[in-house]
Amino acid sequence: MTSGRVVPLTTSLDASEPYDVCIIGSGPAGTILGWSLAERGIRTLILESGSNLFYWLFDRRLRHLARYDFTGNTEYPLKNTRARMLGGTSNFWTGRCTRFHVSDFEPNPYTPDGNPWPFKYGDLEPYYERAENSLKVRGNDFSEYVPPRKNPLPPSPGQGISTLKSLLAGAEVAVDSSPTSAPEKGYRFFRIQDEILPGFLSSPHGTLVTGANVTRLIPDGEGRIAEAEVRTMDGIRKVARGKIFVVACGGIETPRLLLHSRSREFPNGIGNGNDMVGRGFNDHPAVNFFASIRHARNTLSPFGTIARSHQYYDSFRSEGLGSVLLVFRQAWFFPHHNLPLLGLSKISNLPKAVLNVMGRMTKPTLYIGGTIEMRVSDSNRVVLSDRNKDCFGNPLAHLVFDYADEDLRTLERSRELIRGIYRKLGATDVEEIEVSWSRHHQSTCRMGDDPGTSVVDRNLRVHESPNLYLCGSEVFVTGGAMQPCLTISALAHRLADHLASRLGEPRGAVRVPGPAQG
């Protein structure tokens, strides 16, 4: 567990003096926001339901809190989609840090009616630079199809994609390396709680409380949030007080908390006066193909390299479809591809070591996946379950999630594109496996200038409350086909600037470095 200024719930809450900012959730949004505020001298509290990986894996009560009900035709996975622990679900993040495209912020066929993005790419660009600095994003050598970086870091060892570039040139496909967070305190993956949280904990202005399950936001009768009700697994009830509250719990738990926080003042839940909280849920489904391939250079790696193509991102939109991001991986070893050849269709119960042995190949394979953007549909939504409750007696979330006709067309168009690339490369034994999900929970509390079509304004403040903010992928207007973490982090930096301006930076504050200062 991360050490530092982690204090017991019983001594840190119920204090007479409210914190300047109380943040609920320690994922990328909450931790980056908290660190940026504490460095400015703003007294900041982060409340986290879990603690470390051990408790997440072995505390059944904690895992039960992450459950939710589901209905819909997407066959959406119910397990391993969320994590209540320091760093949140980013504990299972591979570090990919791709910016949204310029076109994502412009009106396009998938922009919700009456709810465009309230700002443009250029408005977020300086915060993208700051987020890339915070997350130590490496990678350059980008094609013309991605937004350019002003000061990109060089790629990490092993990020080279020259072989895939050479191979895919035969199909006239331009590929890019994947900008990736480079850990300083770990071997492979960037972990928020190891890389950024210590900076928050080392500040005298930052306080972290773990094991703090926020079950309700309590208003003061005038629209402001006065307190957050906090419960422990042992039955202790406390309240956290703050001048400003920020909910950063993700695209399922954030709307659940808002909907559950009903009161005389907010009879339908906080921020839900226009029935928009929870609406618009979307994720990134992907089609997945494998095929046998040969390369004249005969340098195909046995362990694989990964590249992505943004070439078709905007061209799909010109067809009235969602955007698509193609992913290429070349290797000799793909368990999911080879086990069916051995007569094995069920692999989930096999040990990883067994999979590795059984998956070894005698010929190189090229994987191509197509990750798509889904249409934001208000019928896809998070509501409160009328069947299941958590250990505190509160309703769990219920996810209603169906494919739109446009989603099915985009998936099918992606299949056609991938099969065409294989034909140009002369691939053999082309095989498609089942659709996979990225587990990116987006757009359930969208931002916008119109309270009738959105939940938060352009500064991420809930329209109906003067001191309540949301931060995370739940505020995205559209999801694009990009990984959300970098945009989440950019929005956290942007929100930190806004809150610091609103609160007034205290004397002696340490100003957070801008994008050009490293």
C-alpha cells in the first residue's frame, strides 16, 4: 500500500473545518486533480473505497460494491470492469495515452442532438501536453492522421514498429506507435498510485482516506453539497465536509451516487432535474481477426510488436458511421488463435503458463482488430437496480446497454476493411473471434452548455449545484475510438486550474509546472 499522508477515517472526518476540495475516487482523474490542487496549497481530501490489490482480490464485500445488473443485447461483461482500490480501474490499464482527434470535438454524425462539445480541441491541447508530462508519455514518429505533438518524448525500448510499417505498406496502411506512459517506479506498467499519488501524499495540503465508501451526497437546502456520507465495512458512519466536492468514480458509479442521493431538494437525484444523469452510456467494442502471414524481410518477432492506424478514423465518419481505430499485432504466439486448432474452445480456466506453452506457433501470425466508436444513445443508461442492493442496503447500479443499428453497421464495415487488408497482404487462414470490450465507461454525465441535454457545464460543474463537480470519462460528450485515460487526465488538469482560480491560490502555493516546463 502506498505510504505517506494516509490517515484513519475516524480522525480525518467529521472535522469542524471543511476541506477546500473533497474528491471522491483515487483513479487517474481524482489523483491527478488532487495532486495538482495540493501542490497549489489547496487543502484537499481524497476518499477511496478500497486500498490495495490484496483487499480488492480477497474482500468479497468490497467486490460486491462493484457489481451491477445488466440488460441489453450487447452481452456486456459484468466482471472485471471496475476496481475499488487506489488508482481505480487504471490498475488494469496498459498505459496507452492517445489524444482524441480534432474531429471528435467538432459536430459529426455521432454528436448527440442539442449537445455538442462545449469547447474545441485547441482549448484542451495545452492540458493534453500537461497530462502527457504528468503521465510520462513516450512515443513519436507519428503519421499525418494523428494530432501532432509539440514536444514528444522518444519511444520506450521495444516500441519500434519498423517491421509492421514495412509489412503494412503493402496494403497501403499507415501505422503509428502507441503513445504510452513510461513508469519510473515499476517494470512495465504505469500505476497512478505509485507514480503520482506519492506527490499528493507528500504535500502537507493533501489527505487520503482509504476504506471510505461514499454512500450519499447531502445538500444544504440551497443546492450546495454540504457533506458526503461515508461508511466503512465495519459499520462506522462519518461525514466529509468540503467547500467544493468532486465526484470521480467512473461512468457507472458516479451516476449511481448522484441518483441515490435523493432528497427533498433533489427528488430525482442530484443533477437529474432533466432526467439526464446516467444516460448515454457507451464503450469501445472491437472486432478481432487473426491470419497467417509471411514477410519478405523475415524479421517477424516471436513475441510481437503493436501498432495502430488512425487512417480510417475520419473516413468512416464521412460514411455516416462511428470512427474506427485499427490495431495490429504481429507475433508467433497467440493463445486465443491457436487453442481452437487444438480442439480447445474454453480457455478461461487454464493457467497462463499452460496457455503460453499451448499457444506457441509454427508460423507467424498477424492480428488485426478494429475498435469502434458507439453512437451516444440516451436509451443506453445507468439506473438504480430494483432487485439488488449493496451491503449498506443501497441499490446497485443497473446498466441498460444495446447496440444501435449504426453500431452494428460500423462493426460490419470494420470487418470488411480488415478482410480487405488481409487480401492485399496475401494472408491465409483468416479467422475472426468474438467481439471484445475495452471496459471504457463513458458519457453518462455529459458536459454541455444546455442543462436540458447535459449534466455538467464546460467547467465540469453540475448545472444544479454551485459546488459539485464531476471528472472522468462520464463527462465525455462522445467517446470516439480512442483510449480515454489521457483525455481524463487533461480534463483533471483543466479542472484543477478552474478550482484554483475559484478558490484563490493560497500564499506560498507551489505552482504546478506548465506543459513546457517538464
